[in-house]
Amino acid sequence: MKKAISITLETENLLWLRGQAQAADGNVSEIVDRLVTGARTGGRLEPASIRSVAGTIDLGDDPELTGADEYVRGLFTASLRRPMLVRERPPKARRGSRRG
């Protein structure tokens, strides 16, 4: 899901983004989204944003994870029941001389 926001950029950065968008047959929003995705997935971040996740996860009724094995096995079993389309590719023909 995408959400519209407003950002303020230096003139040179905006001109650069417009050039990138034109070269990619896209728009500025797509370029900004790609740049942010690349930075996020590439591990580039502000040092101040690094923080512990302690206390941010609610384990519900199983804080010792005693039912985790059974839960994961259930997920695996359920995934095996789903239909899956599988296509085999024929072997590639060998090039070269034929024996006769």
C-alpha cells in the first residue's frame, strides 16, 4: 500500500530526481520509493534509529514458547495441503555431432 506524503528537497536534488524519472520512463514518486527501499533493505540508516526491541513483542499466552514446535509444525502441514502448480522444463537439446 502506498501513501501520499509531502517532502521538501534542495533544488539540485529535485532536478536530479526528475532526470532519473525521465530516464526511467517513470515519475519522481517511483524514484524516491526505489531509493528509500534500497536504503532500507541495504542497511543504511541513522545511528540514532537503532534501538532494542526488548519489550516490543507480545508473546501472548505462551511466554516460554512451549507450544512453538506444535504451532510451526501445523503451519508446515497446512502449507503442504495447498495446491501447487509445478511445471517441468524439457531437457535442453545438446549441440554437437551426432553419432550414427
